[in-house]
Amino acid sequence: MTTSKKFSWLIKGGNFTNVALSSLEQGRIIGTGLMGTVRPVKLSGREGYFALKSVRKDYIHKHNDFRHVTNERVLMEALSNPFCIKLLRTYQDAHNVYFAMELAVGGELFHRLSRKTSFPPQVAKFYVCEIFSAINHVQSLGYVYRDLKPENVMLDEDGHCKLVDFGFSTQPQANGQIQTMCGTPAYLSPEQLDGKFTNGYTKIVDWWSLGILVFELMTGLTPFCKSNSETRYEIYLRILKNNIRFPSGFDAPSRALVQRLCHSDVNKRLVDPLKISEDDYFTVPWEAVNARKLVPPFVPRILKPEDHDHYFNQYREPPKQADSATSNNMNIEGF
């Protein structure tokens, strides 16, 4: 097994062919999503930890989500970027499909942001650079990520970003268009909301959401959502009006980038990854970024494998699944 240079108990890769699902000792839930839960797991009889995401087969069957879990597996097997979480192998049993992944022990970037309320420009820029690299890599493989938000960015043991949760990632049609509606309301672009009139949307929606992320890291809020109690309709109206109000103290380079990435007119929007990387906002040596040589503004303090202080603690155990003839007899190809 390949382990972290910092922690010998943190598995980063290796041959998992002979690692049986039944041999894994599962810990408490450290993350939840629309389709599954994530737990740290330990190799039975040795000090080796990684993460295990489980997705319920009855949910997959009920929502006809075979395409989503298959896309996620295929994309994760192809990922090769220091800022994308690494897939170790997949499993399945009667109830679930599983993604065994490296464990990002620093927790969610959202958790870090919630403790700080907002980040100074240089701190935000550090995270934005690494996230840009991850999204650009996903798109280079022919996929659109479609779910960028601080909750889907983890921090590793050194404080670097790891993009996770590729369940909404998809490949556009031959004409580059996508029709399906998914994602987090506050991060959706105008063309996603007006798909009936625009004939769908393209991969450039990932760059719109990057602009929203920049704003959120700088202020603690997304530009079109004023509170957690708002309805989707209220958020959607603001997105379509596209009136972004910047608070005082929002620095000029960050403001200009958000305005260029989040322009309502797609013909005037900054959408070319190369031009985005050359924007005045970044002014960073990209070779150093991709080599993980920039110094992280925060390094998680981890004393032992069981330290989960950087994760939220409110996750509850899901109810025990009842036996289902449908899920028990369902084999999902590739897992």
C-alpha cells in the first residue's frame, strides 16, 4: 500500500484487489450527500485508513440513477490530478455500491469557512487556484462537474484541496449541450434555469459556479442567496436578474473575476479555461500550483487516526435498510 508521507496510517493508493469489503472496520459518518454516506474505514488487523462512500441500491433503483453512479465510477477511475480525490476501488453487496477513496482528514472547506465566516483575498485565491485546476482536469476528460460548492471540496493532511462527489458529473451530447437539471440552487447559472429557451447549457456552467465560489469564500454567502430560509424561487429570481452587490472591502481583482465569470450574457462571459488561468486575478505560477508547492494557509492538526475534529459532528446514522427483493437481486456492472 502507498501511504501519506506525513502519516504512515493514511492510505493513498496501492493494490486493493485482495482487500475484501468484509475486512473493513467502518467508523462513524463523516459526510452525507444526496445518494450516500461517507465513513473512515480501517483495514482489519493493521493501521491503514481510507474513506468509504456507500450509495443505497434501493435509492439508485427508485430514482433510476444507474447512469449517475456509473458516470461517477468511470470518471473517478480516469482522474489524475493532485486536487481530485483518488479512487482506490469499488465494491457492492446486496444493499449498496461502495467507493473506496483516499481519506481527506482536513474535512470540508465549507466547515473551515463556517468557522472563519470569510477568507482574506489571498487565502481565497489559494483555494480557488487548486479548485480551478481540479475542474479544468475534469473537463479535459470530457465531463462537466456541475456541483461545485465548498461542501464538495475537502482538505487533505497538508491543507491542499481535494474535489469530491462526482455523482452529478456528466458528458455533454455531441453538440456540447446538456438538458438535465441538477446542482445546488445558489450555484445554478441563468441558462440552466432557462433551459427551455436556451436549448440546454454547456460546460461553461462550471466556470459560472467558480465565480459564485469566489464570492462565497470572500463573504461567507453566495451572491444570490440572502439566508438559508429562502425558497428556490427567490434564489432563482435573483440569479435571472443577475444583480450582484459586492460588500465594501471586496478587493478589485476578485470583484472583476466574479463579474467576468458570472455575466448573464454567455457571449460576454469569461469561459475559456486558458483565459481564466491568465486572468489578472490569479498572477500565480501554475506549475507551482499543480506541483502542490504553494504554502497552504491552513494545515489541519491531526494527532491520531481517530481525530475527526475537522468534520461536522451532526451526522446521524441512517435507519437500517429493510430487505428488498429488487436491490438484493440487482447487480450494477463495473462495481
